[in-house]
Amino acid sequence: MMAAQQSSMLRGTLRRNEPLSRHTTWRVGGPARQFYTPADLDDLAEFLRQLPPDEPVMWLGLGSNILVRDGGFKGTVIATHSALSVLKLEEDGTVRVEAGVPCAKVARFCAAHQRSGVEFLAGIPGTMGGALAMNAGAFGGETWAWVERVETIDAGGVRRVRAPNEFRVGYREVIGHPGEWFVGAWLRVPAGDGEAGLLRIKALLERRNATQPTGSANCGSVFRNPEGDYAGRLIEQCGLKGYCIGAACVSEKHANFIINAGSARAADIESLIVFVQKKVLERTGIWLQPEAHIVGESE
């Protein structure tokens, strides 16, 4: 798609009817009516101020953890990856990271700067914006355990710095201030053995590659783990590994992953999610809550 005309005050890139299948890790999804990649936080604030007050807005990083329906998104998508990309060590010792920085890059950066404890971030296939919004975790670690403060922005372009105690943080859930979105954070990561951290990252990624379908189009974990159990174990127990609807299949490698085997549509994936939920409920009495967010319009 050609870049659309934009206000002379804006420095980012605005596209119309941008196929979201190009920007999601499931490789599915219809078009976004508008798709904006800001130049930086100031440009993002200016863009938000120009949007109509009732405009639906969706934030997109690496496109993991999201299923966009085949009819697309009738609103504005803001792309943070490669846009909100500041990652630096501050004078107070905190690590400043903007929402578009991949979590894996944060893990490597901290290890390279002799900071230890956030190696688990290498196992999260998204950006820090999404990790902050849902308290993403991997290998026993969770994002908000390391957050000293966050920066948010609202629809009027107003930016605020907030403390963790202003939010209710739980398992894959963060409840805070309606109408504000995370655009960055300061992480307090203690000094440690960077070389050991890099080795730990390498080991975690090897473990991830051995146990998850990293070479296939997927969104990451599809369902939240129910308390005291694992979604993957329950799905496997129901004999659903390898079960397909169209080209959407429950992974043979890890049952809490659904892969696009090549030609899946979002409708196939959504149907498979519902099918898995119903089968697990029938056989175990447990209703699996999706971790992946389903957005947009059916075709």
C-alpha cells in the first residue's frame, strides 16, 4: 500500500487499508483502516491528538499474542516496533525501555550491561508494550516484578509517569487507568554476571526451541494456565495434539500452541480455539481462558 497523505506536523508513516497478515505472527488478519508508525513519542502524541475522540485504536508490536479476524480492524492501528525503540541505561541505574523494543533485546541488553535477573524476557515473543499490558512471563519470571515506574499516554497525547502501586497486577493481567496505554518503562535490574546471563539466555532459547514450535507461524501460548495446572497438559490429555480445522492445527510439539500450517484463515484459528475450549471443558470441567487477544471484524 502507498503511504497516505498526512498532516505536515506528523513525521511518521500513515497507511490506509494495510493488511494485518503482514504484521502478525499467525500471518492472518484483514486490513486496518489506518496503520500508523510514529517517528517517536512526541510524534505519537501529536498523531493521537489529531484522531477523532471515538476512533478505535489498537496497538501492535511484533504481532504475537493477537488474532485479527479476516474482516480486519475498522479503526487505527499504531505500530510500535521499530518506532518506540529507545533502550538505554539511565544515570540512576534503571533500564529505560520504550514499548516497541522486543523483550528478547531487553534481556540481551541487560546481560551485556552486567545486569542480571531478566533473562526470562528472551522467551517472550513480543515487545515491552505488550509485556507491560499483560504482565507477560516465561520460564518462571514475570515482567512487572522488575518495573520501577512506567510511562503512559492517553488519547489526548498526554504522557504520565506512574508507579507500580497505581496498578493491580496479576497473572497475565494488569488493571490500571482506563484510556491510558503503556509507551515505556524503567526497569530496576540489579548488577550481576553478564556472561552468565548470556549463557542462561542461550540455554533458555535452546529449551524453548526444543519444546515449542518456534519455526511455525503461531502467536505464542494460546491459553492461560489454569491455577495449579498447565493448559498444554490438559489439551494433550484430551488427545488434541495435531487436531486441525482447515490449516489451523494444534501443535504436535506443544499443545498450547496453534500453528498456521500455511493457508489458515483467522476464522479457522478462532474455530479451533473454541473447539479446544469445549473439548477440554467436556473432559476435565475446566474452561481455558485465551491468552491471545481476538480483535477485529469477521469477514
